[in-house]
Amino acid sequence: QHTPALVITHVLPNSQASRARVLRPGEIIAAVNNEKVQTLADLRKAILQSKNKEFLTIRTDNNLYGVLSVDRIVKDEPMLSAQYFYKSSPLIEQLREEKRG
């Protein structure tokens, strides 16, 4: 059997991930804030657990690190979703609400 993996397929220009210059298409996300992740459910859980932190630290399977501002991610999402024509994810909306709360 195959082990699940989170492969980065796209990095939007002007996003926090793009500015980090470490997270690139083809990289495999191994951990978020030191929590091992292999599935989308793992990733969502790790991000939500980080809601009270200022930064997300993303480690790839080859030990590259990207440090992203949670506030900037939440703040930039409406601009990015409008510019690239996608619906903002429920995860980002949940983060936004919890940051306000």
C-alpha cells in the first residue's frame, strides 16, 4: 500500500507561500508547527490547532522550512481568491472567525 502524502501542486504568486520561497510545487509537506501531517484532515487539524499562534511553520519531507504569518494568510485570502477566481476555503473562513472572536 501507498503512504498518503500532501504534495504541493500550486503556489499562488503574491501569497505567503510564494514569499517564503521555500514551498514549491512538488514539495511534500511533512509537518505543520511540528505536527506530522499526511492527509488533508491532518493538515486542517494542525492549522486549526495553530489558530492562537502568530506563525505556521511548514516543514517539507526534505527538511526545508517555510514560516508563514497566520494573520497575513487570513488577510490576503480575499484578495487572492478574487484575483485567481476561487472560493475561499472553509478552513480560512474558520480561522478568520476565530481570530475575530
